[in-house]
Amino acid sequence: MADQLVKTKQSGRAPSKAYQPQQIEQKWQKRWEETGLYRRVEDPSRPKHYALTMLPYTSGDLHIGHWYAMAPSDAKARYMRMHGYNTFFPVGFDAFGLPAENAAIQHNIHPHQWTMDNVEHMRGQLRAMGAMWDWEHEAITCLPGYYKWTQWFFLKFYEEGLAYRQEAAVDFCPHCNTTLAREQVWGEDRHCERCGTPVIKRELEQWFFRITDYADELLEDLDTIDWPERVKIMQRNWIGRSPGARVTFTSEQGDPIEVFTTRPDTLWGATFMVLAPEHPLVAKLTADECRAEVEAYVAQSIRQTEIDRLSLEKEKTGVFTGAYAVNPVNQERIPIWIADYVLMTYGTGAIMAVPAHDERDFAFALKFGLPIIPVIERPDGVAKSVVYPGSVPEKLAELLRAEGIEFQAKAVGELGDGLFVTLRGDAQIDRYVALLRDNLQPGYWSEIVGARWLFVFEDGIEALSSVEQDRAILARCIALNPLVIANRTVMEMLHGVPFYRDVLYHAEYGDMIHSDAFTGRPGDTAKDDVIRWLEEQGSGQAEVNYRLHDWLISRQRMWGAPIPMVYCDRCGVVPVPYEDLPILLPDDAEFLPTGESPLRHHEGFLNTTCPACDGPATRETDTMDTFMCSSWYHYAYISPYHEGDVPFDPEAGRYWLPVDQYTGGIEHATMHLLYTRFFTKAMRDLGLVDFDEPMLRLFCQGMILGEDNEKMSKSRGNVVNPDEYVSTLGADSVRAFLMFIGPWELGGSWSSTGIEGIHRFINRVWSVVVESQGASSEGDASDADMAALRRITHQTIRDVTRDYEAFKFNTAQASLMKFNNYLMKVQNTPVVTTEAWTEAIRSLTLMIAPIMPHVAEELWERAGGAYSVHDQRWPEWDEELAADEVITLVVQINGKVRARIDVPADIDEQEAREHALAHENVQRFLEGLQIRKLVYVPGRLVNIVAN
RNA sequence: GCCGAAGUGGCGGAAUGGUAUACGCGGUGGUCUCAAAAACCAUUGGAGAUUUGCUCCGUGUGGGUUCAACUCCCACCUUCGGCACCA
């Protein structure tokens, strides 16, 4: 304590007894900066830890959502640092993007100025958080030293064939005046991710990255990284790998029509084809008599994709082209239709329709009266049949019952009762068919549908096995019962019976039927067998399709990294030489109220000379998607604005890369988190890095909501301003409260009373530590009291350590509160003078340090610790010291708690039984009962089973 | 429609087969004070009783497995997120 007094005198002013967050937070932030506490050090002898939180956009104001994302991330980085890891925790800014341009238009300020003003303001706000950021490795994506490398990546990708330019129907936001990547189009109404305006389709020449080249690797390597399962699932779904086959059909005129199918085993059930309205063969195939109708449909569907996708009518539409194709497996002649449910952007833009085994084709076929022929057996073996009144003698019901066949007698219209039969399995179906054959009255038929497709007539049985059979069966049915004449197909007739509807169509794998030589082929090999046979026949081959599209990176915006390409009338598209990078954005751009990119009209930017022929040429005026910048920022942090041949210092990169722990919002699951993985794989193939994945571990936090449990928004008026709370309760309270709300991954609601509770907790920690300094007491502490204190100290270290490991800051703090409550209870007893107390205070201070770095540093100093608490080793627990001496033995009778007995922790089973049975309340309940069994869970409970 | 997460006191939440409601907020009573605030102490799921260390009910709903279920299995309901004619 003498040290304390000396220190106090030296500082010239007595340190406050009260906790004054504003004072100590400023004091320590200054000291940390002056001493370079968080500056990165290169020390290859120590294990490194690269901790990273998603970089903020330069919106100009740090809101509580940023705190919620960053403070826990900082706490974990600090925890790792205290475990001896050489920890790198950088920060920077995502600084390109549309808001800067909007500000330019509205306030007549250059985007650069607007952005850098915001950066300056946000830096101050970020510093107030007291995070351990290494500001010397800050990177801002809109500075030339940064975007020079973003452009460099574009050129490298172009060289590698990963960047290409193509005219395509792309998503365009009319409000932002730019194209968007598919991932940036959200929701059912397909609106712009940024501004919410519904997007339209535009035919434009745009630059794309071949992310699909890496589709399989992006999929497979998910298994190698420690990421949340929900993110992996989203990426898997987004990539959407579909293995199948490409099969060539031929039009009657001889044009090959390629289709992609995941179900080549259903080829024999293809009863028609459908082309997308934009399919290039449509005009050629269309028969003259159908041309007017086809052209009208094509025009209408193009208009629909452009204007209102909102009215997503589920009802299928389409028209017949008048043309026919030949099915390569059975030479069947099948009609060719066009319909907008077939998308030009997936597969080949044409499909074979197998209505019996595809829900969409089924609906289409039913609507347009196209034949539906089942070719895959139902795996569940269920078949149905309706026996019409009068078609069989009454005794049939008896016979069915005798066979154990399930049926219900129900009225059919006004005809009387019919039998609604459900059959399970081949044996039942066979017996049922035999019964029908024996009992069917003249002039009737009966059908079995589902597992089999049989029509029992007086003179024989017909199967629905081909289009010819479909016509023949329908004709016979109409002859017997003219009421069914309105049906165009057998399936349409069957669909008229509601009882049948759930067995008419299925999309499962199963044994092949009605498929020539393949009939009977089992479902588990059918698909592969057919693909092999197609390959032998030369009519198809295995193919994999992906839902993932190539990444559209062109943006018709000014505030982004210019695409380093030049257009020359003589040489065409020419890349800018590396030595000319960066292609700078002009600082005198004129912003038009239309929002159109000023680069298009900026003579100085636009006009250049061709790098190949030196002739006049024009620059590409589109800039790159800002996700380009954020795909490699964690490499930029290694050595910001690097000067050299490559984007970052390879030497430093070898030590620090890859990122060990990444944290951020889940909203980037299929955008940033997929793009950055693609970048890393492409960089590896360029020889820039020698690993496959950029971030080894990922944690996604939830969203912070307003006090009313709603998403924070200005219009709701529930926005929480962190600066206000920082100035009153202090940054430590804001940090700690955000980490106390609940599990980080689930998010939670702000609470103005909740943060006061946390503030009280910090005050209590403060008073326990400060007031016990130099405390004295009368008498000595007992061994038992010291042991008890050490026990809770070590138990707390154990629990808190485990919680930090799992990002469970809420329960870590709960344990710390419990611990502190205990310390408050015993601080006026003699233990306060013991080593055990010193250990307890020291451990407490160390354990709060990651969450409340300022107050921990202050208390550490006041307790005589050497600067800095953040350089100390994390406390370790001793299992023996943490072990309980006394446990509460729970005694249950038939699973209900009847007694709780305090017993020594090392009690053996025999003693536990005796204690349990001897208890008064237990005996009361056992009266008159016979003990059947006794379950003993060591150290926990005894359950007596009695009756 | 498909995929995923969640549902526990008045509120945020804890407990991943073994004492349901840790910790915090809010409430109630008290100490201190002329008074109030702050702080501290006690108490706080519901119902009941013969009110010692008592009983019953209770983790979205309905079943099941188990000596024992918030926890595992089956079916369903609600909320939130993602995808949505992807052949």
C-alpha cells in the first residue's frame, strides 16, 4: 500500500474514490496511444492471431449497430492477446459507394471530400470505443494507393481469363442508375438492396468475373472452415449445384435442341418440350399458323420481365409453336411449346417436360391438356381406386374386408355409395385387380392409380404406359361413359376425382417403368445408368449446372474504382498497362441532377490514347462494384497502400495471413463472404497466397433492436445514439451492456434501464477493488473462509474462460457479477487482508479487461499492477481449488424432488443411499410403497423408483 | 412451397438428459435521510395448505422414449431470416 501512497503523491492529485468514466476513459485512451500499446509488432517466435471485424462504410456516423458488431469482436481479440497471441486487430473504411455521390448532388461537395470528412468524424467515434485497433494499418478503399490495387486485381483477373465483357440482360436499378449483381437484388418484388426500388432488366454490355469457375471449390471447401452452419447452408443453396445431363432432342426440321435435366431417368416420360420465350430457336421453329400468337406471347413476356415482376402470377402461361421434336430415347414425336416458366438464364433455356414427375410440368400439362405418362414407380407403393356404385356386386365390400384391404364407402354424387380403396404394396394390388376382374359388371371399367396405372375393362387390362395408350384408354372410357368426353387426357380425367389427387404426381427417385429396356431399373442406379447409355448413344452427356451466376462487377457510377480498360477503334478492348495504374478519378467532376455518372461526360477522363497503337481511344466509364474493394481489404491491412509489384508485403503476409477470426453480420452470407472466398482462390492461383480460404473462423452476430423490439430507424424514432451514453455512463458501460443483452449471435433489444444495471455493476466492481486497497481487519481469516474465496475465484475463472472461448459474453458477465456479489459480501471480513483476496481482485480485474478495458486498466493500476493490464496473462484455474467441498444431493421419488441434503462432495454411493432413505420427507413419501429400483448419479442425485 | 434459427417468470435471458428460472431489469418491503435521489439489505413464477426444510401446477401445442425431458424422437402452431418457376 505504500506504493499506492507514493504514486498518489507523485500524480499531485488524489485519485478519485468515485468511478468517473469520462475521466479515466480519456486518460487511458491517451496513454494507450502514446505508448503504442496496440501497435502491431512482428515477432515470428510468437503464435499470431489475426482478428478482424467487417469494415464499416463511411456513412458519417457510428451507430449502436457498429458498436454491437465491433465491441464484442474487440473483447475476443483482447482475450486472445491475454493468452499470449501476437494479435493483429486492424480497422479501415469501405469508402466507395453511392451515398457519397448523392451527397455530391445534393450539397455540391465532391464525394472525396464528403467521404474523408466522414472518415475523420468516425475515427473519433471509433476511438471512443476504446478498442485495440492498430490505426497504423488503417486502409481506406477510396484512396488511390488502395484502388490502384483494386484495379490491379481486375487486370490480373482479365489476364487469367477470369474477367470478361458480355452483353446480357442484367438487373438495373432505375433509382441508383446502375446495374446490380444478382445478389444485390432482394425480395419477392426484386428490389434494389440499397434503395428498395424494384429493379428492371436491361440489355447491356457489362464486365463479369468467372466466379462460377470456382463453384465446386467454393462448395467443397466449406467443409474445411469453421463457419456457422447457417452461413454454409446459405452459400450451398446460393451456389445450387445440380448434377444431371445435357440431352439433345431434334426438331422435325433437324435442329438440335439441347436441354438440361437433373432427371435423365425420366426421359421416357417427356411428353412435350418447353423453350424460354427468348430462346434463339423460337423464331425458326414456329410454324406459320402459330406465328402471330407466338410473337405476341414473346413480346408480352419480355415486357413483363421489364416492368412488373410484382404480379408474380403462379398460373402457368404458354403457347404452342406448331413444331414438334423427336425424343431421342424412344423416337416419340412431341410438341414444342414456349412458356415463361422456363428461364433463358438457367441450363440451356429449354427443357424436356416430364409432367408425371415435375410439379411445374404437371401443372402446365394439366392446363393445356398435354399427356402425362408416369415413368417412375412410387417408392411408397401406395395405389388408389374408386369403385363406382353399380359397377360391382355388393359383396365386393365383404371380399375386400376379407383380404384386409383398406376402403371407405362414401356417396358418389347421387348414384349411391362407392368404395374408396387405398392399396399398399404389390401383393394387395394384385389381389385387388383379380377381384375386380372377377366382379366387374358389363359396361363398366375401374382404374388403379398411383403405384400402378391400370385400367380394368370387361375384356382386359390396359396400362397408362405411353401417349398411344393414353388416347386408347380415354377413347374406351368415353365410349363407356360419355360424361368424361370433356377430358383431353386420362390424367385430366383422373384429376377430376379429388380422392386421387395426392397420388397423381411425384418427384421421388424410384424404379423405372414404361421405359422400354430400362423398365425395372432400380431407382438408386437409374439416373447414372441412363446417363451412361446416353453417352454411348451419343445423344447426351453428364453435366452439372449451378444456380450461381458469374459476378457482374460493372457499375454505372462515378464513386468507385474505374475499370482499367480502354476502347480503341482499331485495337478494340485494350487493358491499361500496369505502370499506368491507378486510373485516377477526376477531382473536378460535375454532378448532374439526373444521377448519371459524370465520368461519361468528363472529357479529361474519357479521352486517352490506346496503349497498343497510340491512337485516340476512350476509357471505360463504368466503375467496379464496391464488393471488389472489400474482397481483399484484409490483405491490404497487412501493408496499406503497398508500394511494390504485389498488393501487399509478402513477408508480413506469410506470418499474419490468413485471418484467424472474422466477425460480422449474416446479411453478407451470399455476397461479401462468397466474393472474398472467390478472390482468395483466384489469388492463390495467381501465386499471391498459398492457402485456400481467407477466414478460418467466422462468427456472425445478430442484430441490435430498439427498445421497442423493432429494427432501429429514424422514422420509428427508436434509434439509440451511443455517443450520448458514452458521455454519461462511459464507453465501458455501453460495451458491457451490449455484451450482456443475450447471446451475441441472436441479437437483442436495447434497454435504457438495462445499461444502468450494468453501470451499477461496474460501480460495484470499482468499489470492491478500490475500497479494499489497504483495508485492515481485526482477527485472522479462517482457513475455511479463505478456501471458500479461492473456490469461487477459481470456479469463476473456469466458467468465464469457457464462455469467452464460445463468444458467450452474457454468461461470462453473469459469472463475474456473481463473483463480485460474493466479494462484496466478504469484503468486511478478515479475508480482505489475505493472499486469497489479492488473487480474487487480481483475477476479477483481468477478467473484466476485455469487456471494460478502461476501468480494468485504472483498477489494475490502483491495485499496484504494472502497465498494462492488457499485456497480462489470462488467469488460470486450478481444478482442485475450484472443486466443491459440499454438494447438494437431490433425492427424488419417481422423478419428483422430495429432499435436498447437503453432503460432502466425496460421498460414495452407499452413503448417499443411506442419507437419502433416512430423510424424513423421503420416508413419509415411501410409506406403503415398495422400492423397485434406485438410480444414483454421483455427486448429483438419488432417484428412488417405487410403487 | 423449400431451407435455417427461435419460442422458458412482468421483461432480457440461464440451464443440452439429473435442483427449471443463474445473472440482470422491473416490482414490493426495509436501512440511511428533514425529505428525495443514489447506495445498501431482504423479498419476488402461479395456486394452495396444517405457512419448520410442505404440496400441486408450470419451459408454444399434442403425443412418445426414459428411473428422470426446457434438453432426445414424432406430429403440429407461432415469430424471424434466407431462397423461391433453377428443369
